[in-house]
Amino acid sequence: MTEAAISIPLIILASMLMLRMFVFYLDILNTGISEHRKALEMQDSYRGVFIRTYEEEKQVELLKGGLLAKNAVKRLKTKAYLINEDILVRSGEITD
């Protein structure tokens, strides 16, 4: 009984921490996918100057609590080159 009284709460705390970290990494994955989708939509709908750079930075946080002493943070940076294909094709016709 004494061993169970010591080990079971530790096992429960460790498993809850693993679940929180799993949810944190799923949140990072979900944020990365949505940012990638947003960058692709920007590339498809871009009608501005010839070439432009699209940069976005998001921060995903896991609030501290339980066994965590620090705040876990992941920064995601998205960078995409926006190219107006109409102008690119027309400039190719001019140089030929």
C-alpha cells in the first residue's frame, strides 16, 4: 500500500504531463498547417507588383502549471515569395 501511495500519484502526474505536451504539439501542428494554407492562398491571389515577400510569425504557448516550471513556447515563422505570374509571363514576351 505504501509503494502504491507513492508511485500512483507520480504515474498520474507524469501521464497528465505527457497528455498536455501531446496537445501542445498538436496545437503547433495545427497552427503550422493553417499558416501554410494561408501562405498558399496569398500566393494564389497575389496580383500586386512583380515579386513580394510574405512573412508571418505566430507564437504557440503552453501555459505553465502542474509539473512544468516554465512556460513552453514555440515560434513559427512563415515566409513565402509572392509572384505575379501575369507580369512574369508578359515580361518574358517582351524580352523575346
